[in-house]
Amino acid sequence: MAESAPVLELSDLETWSRPGTALAVLGHPIKHSISPAMHNAALARLARDDARFARWNYVRFDIHPDALPRALELLHAKQFRGVNLTVPHKIIAFDRVAEIDPAARPVGAVNTLRWSPRGWHGFNTDGYGLATAIGETLGLTLQGTHVVLLGAGGAARGAAVECLQRGCASLWIANRTQENLDTLLSVLRPLAGAIPLHGFPPDRLPGGLPTGSLVVNATSAGLKPQDPPPIDLATIPSPAGVYDMIYNPPVTPLLAQAARLGLPHANGLSMLIHQGARALEIWSGASVPVAAMRQAAEQALGRTHP
Ligand code: NDP
């Protein structure tokens, strides 16, 4: 089974000689990643109609951040077709690629690399994953929508750039630590153009917050059951929907409050699936079987999601 695929290490890469077309995810830790399950299910589905994909395989490596430069060098030398990067590698890898997709440049992080003779070509598919997931689960578009974004870390930066690039109506960012919020706002200001951009502490809502906004949680508050919700949804004027990037656990305190208030809501599994689907499309050029990826992801998590 793909989800029980072994966790490989740098030493496995040093001696790598497996035949076929290899794809990999690098993280530290990596043992909870469901990406191998999702991607290998999609590859098996693609192989039914196109024998070329029968020799494609997606594996996972636990790579310490200090070893990332060596790992990327080896993966390139061994001609891995593509690489996914997860915590903590997305930002470190940004400066180590030969070419960057223009849309990924303001994000300052890459989650997808494609092999090219000159070196790695870096992309960031998280923003696409978020936008597609919001459309699929909540029926909302980022374009023309007022967005209340919670968090100022890496995921929030990617989400904020996507909101601005897609022309949201306004962007309101709440974060616990003012300094981190200010840093993010200074990065975003040149991208915002005419789009109103505001920052505020989550316990002090600003005046003028529009009704009908989309609330996106990009904090890690909710990963642990005892975490408090990152904001009190009851204080936001009639949100149109609540999207929590966290998918494990499937119901965070924020989503539980959204359900109590009768607000449309969804967890981050759909984002994970769509960022993965876009990465596979970049590597393969094929039309990706998203349903197979979703089924494998749900199975790997041991449950079905709404
Ligand atoms: P970072 O560590 O870069 O940022 C964490 C953010 O969460 C910061 O804004 C931090 O605030 C805030 N935070 C942490 N703990 C709390 C708390 N108890 N209360 C309020 N705010 C808190 O993490 P990432 O940006 O990389 O990831 C954020 C979340 O997004 C994670 O849960 C991750 O799993 C999820 N994610 C999901 C994806 C998907 O595909 N579904 C893709 C990428 C990320 P402060 O500045 O005050 O420290």
C-alpha cells in the first residue's frame, strides 16, 4: 500500500538506482504525509490508459533541513522527475532553484520542483489548491470576495498572495503576534495595488469589517484539541463561509463554531488534494484523476470527510 511506503533517508538517495520515473516528497518529519498515497493512486489510475505511467513511482524522504542542499543535488543528478517540499523546506528551497514560476516569486516559497537540464524549476501550487478548494467546497471565488485571513506564517503568506493575485475585494489579516503581522503586511503592500489591505489583532476587530466575507484559517491553532479557536466567528459580520487549512483533525474548534453558527465551512483536505493534483499535472502534463487522489487521501486518513 502506498501509505505504508517506507520512509527513506539521505543514505537511500546516495545509492539510488531504481528504474522508472521517480517523484518524491521531502519533509522533516515526513511519516504522517499522505502525499505518497494520493500520488501513487493517481499514477495507478493514469497507468490504466497510458502504459508510460506504469513505471512512475512517488516516494518519501525524511531530510533534515541541513541536508536539503545535498538532497536536491542528488535528486537532480539521479533525474527525479519532480519533488514536493513540505515543512520546513518550502522557504529554504526557494533560493536553491534555477528558475522560479513568476506566480511563486512573491510567495517566497516553493512546494513543487520540476527537473530541467539546467536545474530545478520551482512552483508553488498551494495557492491554486486553496482557490480551487474554496470553489469546490464553499462555492466561493477569491475574486471579488472580502477575505478575513487568520495567520501570518508561510501558509498565510501564500494564501494572501493568491487572494491579491486573484483580485479579492479586500484583505483583512489577523495575527496573534503583531511583529509577524507587520512583516507580512510589508511584503504584501507592493502587491495590493488598489485592493484595501488591513491588519488587526484577533481579539480587537477593526471597524469597517465588511459583511459576507470569507474567513480562512492559516494558523496552526486547531492542530491540538486544546487549542483555542484563532478568532471568535460570532464577532465577524455574517461570514459567507469558513475555510480551515487544517485537515487533521477534520473538525477544529473554529469549524465546530462555524457549524454551531450555521455557517458554510470546510477543512483543508480539499486544498491538500488540489495542490497535489496541480503538482502532478506540472510533472506529467496529463489530465490528473483528482477523484482517485481524494479517495486515497481519505483512505490514508482512515475516514471520509464532508
Ligand atoms: P507557520 O509556523 O509558518 O505559521 C503559524 C501561524 O499560526 C502563525 O501565524 C502563528 O502566529 C499562528 N499560530 C500558531 N499557534 C497559534 C495559536 N495557538 N493561536 C493563534 N495563532 C497561532 O505555519 P504554516 O503557515 O506553515 O502552517 C499553518 C497551518 O496551515 C498549519 O496548520 C498547516 O498544517 C496548514 N497548512 C495546510 C495546507 C493544506 O494543504 N491543507 C498547506 C499548508 C499549510 P504567531 O505569528 O503569533 O506565532
